[in-house]
Amino acid sequence: MTAESRGDIAFDNERYLAEQSEAILDRMREVGGKLHLEFGGKLLYDYHAARVLPGFDPNVKMRLLQQLASQTQIILCVYAGDIDRRKVRADFGITYDADTFKLIDDLRDRGLDVRAVVITRYEDQPAAETFANKLERRGITVYTHRPIPGYPADVSRVVSDEGYGANPYIETDAPLVVVNAPGPNSGKMGTCLSQVYHCLLY
């Protein structure tokens, strides 16, 4: 017997969609400009969340983004070290570079605009360079962010031209920019803060 058949529903997907989309729209109005939003966890097939939250739709986060698709562009982050080590996602058994291509296809199939891929903490790793070339051959814009010495503790360096300022600014033209990644520790927050730094500076 499943949790649903027993009536043990802990998560209301429709309420989540309504309240979360309204909260995001409220925050966009409050910011008054471009909102960069780190979006953690899996956008599709989040079976871990479904196991711990009875009733949770494993694809509800994607449904949320689809509701906001006309106002949204997406940036994906991948840590260069994960590409270099050929890190594998435990749930699907595929490497992070393969998962990135899959995620791009999944997003585009659902009408969502993937603006760019950022390879974070890039230090000229050959595998990361090969990955970037494959993305560009598919018409996907690629940016690289190098490690910032002293990150995150050395705030005066991080929030300066030698830190976030040294990263290229990722051009977007939607009011909501969602930053996601195929796995944890991929540089989503750093990418968001780098974008905000450039927006405030210029």
C-alpha cells in the first residue's frame, strides 16, 4: 500500500505551485530589475524528495518553471573538476557532462530557454575544454569562471575586480534568471552573486 492510498499525503503540489510562483513574482516586483534565483535540487525526476515527502511530484519544480517560462532564462553551472574526474550521478549512472546535455534537452523540450552554461572553477582542465567545445558545437554559449583566491572568506578580494569582477558577465534579457546545476557544489550561488555584482556595478 502506498502513502497516497493510505491518505498520508504530506505535500500539496498545487499549493506549492501557486504559492511558490506568487512568491517569485512578488520578489521580482520588489527587486524591480533582474532577479537571479539559485534553484537547488533536481528539476526533473527528484525521486529522493518524493520518497521523503509523500505526494511530492518528482517533476513539480519543472512545472513551476514552465508556469514562468515567458519571463525566465536559465543558466546551468558545472564544476570543471567534476568534468575532469568524470563524476557520475548515483541515481542515473551518467556523468555530469552527459547529464548537462540531457538537462538542456529536457528544458528546451518543455519550452524553457537555456541561456548559457558556466564551467566554474575552471583551470584549463582538458576534459572541461572538450566539454565546452561540445556545448558550443551544439550552439550553446559557454562561459568559464576561474577560482577566486581566498573564496569565500576573503570578502574584500571576492567582492572586487579581482574576484566576481574578473568573471565575464552573462548577458540575459529576461527578468528572471534561474541558476541550476546537475549536482551539488557546482557554483550556483557564486554564479548568482557574480551576476549581481556586475548588475550593481554597471
